[in-house]
Amino acid sequence: MTTKTTANIAGDINTLDSQTVLGDSKAIISNQEGIHEKLDEVVQRHLTHASQKPYQKHTEEAFAQMDALVKAFLVANPEGEIILDACCGVGQSTRLLAQQNPQALVIGVDKSDHRINRNVEGFDADHGFTADNYHLVRADLNDFYRLVKAANWSVSKHYILYPNPWPKSKHLQRRWHGSAVFPQMTSIGEQLILRSNWRIYLAEFQQAAKFVVLHGEIVALPVVDASLAMTPFEAKYQASGQVCWQLTLAR
């Protein structure tokens, strides 16, 4: 199990990863023209039959560490918030969320140790901005979500920012809303915020969310300077002329 606890954020933030090349991202191509015809059937099946898959040991260990941090934070800060940044990649969005929400503890989770431990250009202490309100951890979210649900974390906002579409029709169940963990993941957070460059993906999630009494709207995000993008993917998609979309769900 690998975790990374970081306490440095730049004030003058350049949010681009040093290895990111802008403007060369291909648009998503899919054999789907709209919401998958079997979406409702798949979602209802997962809501009826909970996943019984055993937890992976490294994720159990990672969660135990994060659970201890969350409990300690809430004891010290009874009015504090917990923000979950799922599929955080290099942690750029986690750092930005921590900067924007100093009252919160932000937990960034990604399955890749390589991504978690990559440095993001511009995030250092040299510019005078520091924070100790975020943690990056490597874990399998299919297990981590179930552990968060079982522990009853009080999460205010739950972010899933890019990319995961799996655009081929046959891969519906590889998308988050078609996965077995959908019931647990959608139970986490007063608000659930997703971003994608594939609107159909968000429209499917929006429809699936109605089965768990989550409702919200999809909006096109304004094009921003690359230095203001939430993730390297967002900067790359927008530089390639693609529209990025946000779905915000609430109970």
C-alpha cells in the first residue's frame, strides 16, 4: 500500500503536468448515439444484488489509514468538511480543492501509484502557499467506496473528474454507473460532481442516479486558461477544442 501525504501548494499555480502536451486530444468516438438501452436494467440489477467481492488487502490498509485521519480531523474540527476526490490522478484537482476549501479535509484516491507520486509542475512551497488539508492515497475505488460506505463517512462533496467513459456500447458495465459499486459510490456525498468530455456518459449517470434519488443538471463548462483547469485532462481537452461538461447531483 502506498500513500502520499503532501503539505505544499503553490500560490501562483501552473496546473499543467510537465509531461502534458496540449491540443492533441482526440474526440471520443462511440457506436452509441444516446443513452444505452440496457442502462436501467443494469443499474436495477446492481441495486438489487450487492457486490460480495472480497476487499483487496492494500486497499483495506489504505482505507484504515485514511479512516483514522478522517476521524482525527473531525474530532479536532467538528464543523469541518470531508471532500472526496475520486480518480484523482496526479492529485492536481485534490490540491486545488484543498486550496479552495481550507475548512475541509480533502482525500484524493487513485489506483495508480505512479500517478499519485508524480509531481505536478507549479505545486511547491516556493510561492509561499502551504496547506496541510489534503492527502493522496493509492487504492482500488471499487473497494474503497464500499469501505467508505460501511464506515459512514460524512462527505460534503464527492468529485469524479474525468475520464472513464469506455465509449464502446459493449463496455457499459465498465462505466461507473454500470458498475457493481454504483449503489455505494452514489451514497457518498451531499453533492456528487462529475466532469467529462463525453456528454452521453454524464447523461447516463444522470439517468442512473434517479434510481438512488439523486437529481441534477448537466452544463457546459466555460473554456478557461490552462493554468486554471481542474485537471491536466481538462486543460488538454479544452485546448483540443472539445467541450467539457459538468454534472452536479444532489439529494
